[in-house]
Amino acid sequence: SAFHSGRGVDRVGDSFNNFISKYFTDKNTFTKKNYNSTQIYNGLRNALIHGYSLGKDLALDHTSEKDHLEIRDGRVGVDVYSLYSDLESVYLKYKKDLQSGININNFSIRWSNYPLIQYYESEKIKK
């Protein structure tokens, strides 16, 4: 999300939620499901990074693609294989957007200040 927004160390929540809302939609994900950005930010991202756990409203499991992001027993089920497939699908969409020039300036700003992401020579994106 930081590369998409071109942000520094501020506005983490805003840039994360904007990226999830834009890319983790039924038209971009492998599972054809929409992700709730606030739920993913609080229950997955924050909980994993800050507490090495999941939020109380999520259940990480290996269920099935059809049960992915569905409510079961009061919690949203996150199928690990579906999440992986959706991450891969979104990455390819974002990469395609960058290659066509969409948000390339934001990517360049972030990368020049915080080159935390590395890529293979064959994947270089023109600045």
C-alpha cells in the first residue's frame, strides 16, 4: 500500500485501506470476493504485526474457496490458500498497472526513499 500511495511513514491506515479497497475486489481477486479493508487492517495486518495473532473477528483456517471470507460461528473465515491466491492475483494486477504507468510516480517516490522491496532484473519497472 505504501508503494501505491507513495507515502512515507505516516498515513499507514489510510493508504492500507485505500489499497485494499481498490485492489482486493471481486474483479481483481482470484476468489472473486471483496475484502473488507477495515477488517483486514485491524484483524489481520495490525494483529499479525503488533500481536503475532489474529483479531477476534477472524479465523485463519484451511476451509474452502467458497467459505473464504464468509461468517462462521461469529467470525470471518480466512482460507489460507484462497488468501494466497488473492494476494498473487492482486500482485499481478498491481504490477500490470505499474507497467502501464498507473501510480508509477507514487511507486518511484516510495522506492527512492524506502527501497524495502526488491525485484528481479526481469521485473524492473520503468520509472
